[in-house]
Amino acid sequence: MARPELPRIVNERNGGRETIVQTRPLLQAESLGKSFGPVAVLADISLTLAAGEVHAVIGENGAGKSTLMKLFSGHEQPSAGRMLLDGKAVHFATPNDAERHGIALIHQEQLLAAQLTVAENIFLGRELRRGPLLDRARMRRIATERLAELNCHVDPDATVSDLRLADRQMVQIARALLVQRRVVIFDEPTAVLTPVEVATLFAVIARLKAAGTGILYISHRLGEVKAVADRVTVLRDSRLVTSTEAASLTQLDMARLMVGRDMSALFPPKPPAPDGAPLLSVQHASVPGSVTEASFSLRRGEILGFAGLIGAGRTELFEGLLGLRPARVAAMQLDGHPQRFHGVHDATNAGVAYLTEDRKSKGLLLGQPLAPNLTLMALWRFCRGPFIDRGREEAALDRAIVEFDVRVPNRGMLAGQLSGGNQQKLLLAKIMTVEPRILIIDEPTRGIDIGTKGQIYRFITALAAAGLGCVVVSSEMQELIGLCHRILVMRAGRIVAELRGEDMTENEIVIHATGAAGAPERAEETAA
């Protein structure tokens, strides 16, 4: 699609004529507001999006970003204000209505039909037919072509539930971009993507921008915002703080505007590096198809990081050790005693807690209230005989809300109604009800705003200072560098490097994670 013709405004100055090219807003919000009963989640928001512009909307979890995008895409209806498309007031009664006007939302949550194939998901609701029958061959061909544009080469006949999270996200993007759009809204699109996949997505965004598509972009990764956005709007506490050119803001400026305070000291001081005997020792662990001969150790009071590209085997390693998937382990010792876990229950009983990377489908019961979510892992602690002691459960929720700063507008709300950051804090509170000695946290701040990140970093550091052994699996290199005493780098299912001290840099992590420049593999060791 060619870039649309921009309106020209002619001004008279000093007897001469001056032609000024202006971009009339493609999409516009005027004093938009949204309330759920007495609770206002968005108030007096005004912004514009031009054709061919990337406009980033940033803010802490709960600031109103996703709600604003749902208003633009017909998933929610505004309580106040109005929206304009091409200068004309519009009202989208449903998401289909918004799509008919050329507006597509790529959700933060992955809203795919897990038991259908990749091609079936991409064409769901807009299937191609040949006579009375579905034209499956054509749909598979087009699905393959669209995914190839995203450098995603999954089988169009693969079942979505069998795909890794990053590939599911690419399928969701391919579905949204199947037909031409005037406005595309990306809500945390890179949360589960590797750096290579992020670069591919940015190339797609550049093509959309060049074709005159307006892009609304939500991300907590401020480096990405700086790289991709033309304009930035900051929300805080459901209100607009500023809307300005991206070039005028540093990442630190954005962080300060989001949280209303200085975020230069994001990471707390690390506790002293421990030097005692290993609390956990793993020798030659293998997970079929994912991990080969991984050995490592963890000490009391240590924060041990695991780095690597998505697909390197980090999550699979710990799921194998905890009995969540088949694994072969030559030897595993906990506090010097042989140990083998046949499931999470065994691990929990031994004092090992695991916080999954997929909090929405594996960590929380989104359709249940907060208290049952909090107490589920340690339910026996909240029972009186065969019955749950609701008073004890509610008291535990009171403590968790205070200790973990879970921001709950309504105690009766469902876990799925919390913002992403507050869901993660609830999940952390849930994990700590079992009083673990070892805490394994997979992607602790994925999809979480910078203010909540700082809270979670302080929490992990405090646990290590209290003597817990902490394992942090993360795709954010600065997170690992800022938090951890040591970083183990995985590549293609193997631990290929151990980094300490001044060697813990983004450059070193990338070199070992990608195998660039013939990076040497780490020699196996029995104790770190």
C-alpha cells in the first residue's frame, strides 16, 4: 500500500506563500476514560497517531496502557471521551467492528486455540473455501508465507499447544497481519522473543510504517521503545503524564516519568558472594531433545543466573530436574544428600520452589479469587481438619498484600483481573508459603514495568541475604548482570560458559550464547 497523501495547508506570510506539510491524525483519543463501577482505570487520556508513525505508550503495570488499547480495538467501551478515525468520531461495539475499520490488536496474552493447527489458527473465523469445502492447501501455503516473513518456519500443520512460546507469539502476529491494516497495536509483542526474533519484528514494523500504517506499541523494554518509536506517551496512575518525541527522552527519562521517582539505582547491592559448601549440586543432567550433560552447583545465599537464547534449554533443564519432564541425572545432591524429584510435590517437600515463566497458564488460576491462588501450594497450612480455614486464608492474603505490595483495588477480584506485575507478586507470595530453601525463578520480570522490576529485584536480593539459594533464569542480560553472583550461559542444550565479576557483560553473554567468534565451551566441573 502506498503511503497516503498528506493534507497540505497553505499559509500567507509577508506577501509570499509558504506550503507546510502536516500529518492529519489517523487515530485520535479525546479525553478518553474508562471505569469499572466506582474504580477509574483510565482518566482524561488524549493522544494522536499519524499514518506511518510508531507511537509507544509506556507506564507501570496498572497504569492503563492495555485498557487504552482495548478501547481502540473494541474490546472495551469508553466511559468518557471519544475516539476519531480520519477526523471522524467512531464507536467500536466489538473487536470485529474495529477490525472492519482496519484496526488490529496483537494481545499481550496469547489468544490462540491451543488444539488447532497453526494454519487453522491464522485463518480462524476467515477460512478460505473452494466450493463448499475448506481450501486447506491454500491456507497452509499462505500461512507458511506469512510466517516466513517473520522468519518463523514452523509446520503449518503443527498443533499450537506443541509450539514454544516464541513461535506461538509469531503465529499470533501472523494472524493479525494476514490482511492489510490501517492501525496495528502491539501489546508487549517481544516478551517471549529472542533478540533475533525481535530484530525480525522490528523489520516488519518498519515495512508497515513505510506503507503508511500507524503503529501503537506497548513495551516495558525501554531500549526497544527508544529504538523503534517516533513518539512516546507516558501513563501513570491511569492518567497521561506526557506525550513527546522519542528522540528527546533517554531510557532513564522514561523510567522516571513512568514511576515518578529516580530509577538510576534499579538493582540493590548484592549480598557478599558465598563460599560455603554447595546447597544443591547437579551432575550430568540430560533432558531428551533439550539438554545434554549439564552440571552446576548452587550455594546458600547465592543468586545464580542462567542466560541463553530462547530454546537453549534453560527452562527444560529445571523442569527435568523437578520431574516435570523426563530427564536423566547422574547425580543430584541437596545439602550433601542424594536427591531425586518425581514431581513438584517432591521438590516442594524438599524445600525447592519453582516459579514458572508462564504465570498465566501454569502459575495462577486466573478465574479464581486471590486467596485460593495464594494458598494452593501449601493448602495443608490453611486447613482445620478436612476443611479450609477461610479466616486463616484471608489473614494470609492480608499479609501478602502488605509484604509483597500487591495492589488490589478489590479483594474479591479474580487473579486474572490483576495487572501483570501484581499477578507476578501474587505468584511470588504463593511460592513463599511453602518456606523454601531454594527458589528457582524463570523469567521473573517478563512483561513487568520497571517499578515492579525494582521491587522483585529487592525481594530476590533479600532472600539471598537471608540464606536462600536463588536461581534466576532470564532473557534480560542486564537483569542477570545486576542481580547475580555468577552467570551460566547455555547454548544448544549445554552449559558452555561460567561468568563471574568483570566477565559478566552483555558482550560476553552474547558471544557464548550465540557461539560467535568460536567461543570456547565451559569445561565440566563438579563444584563451582
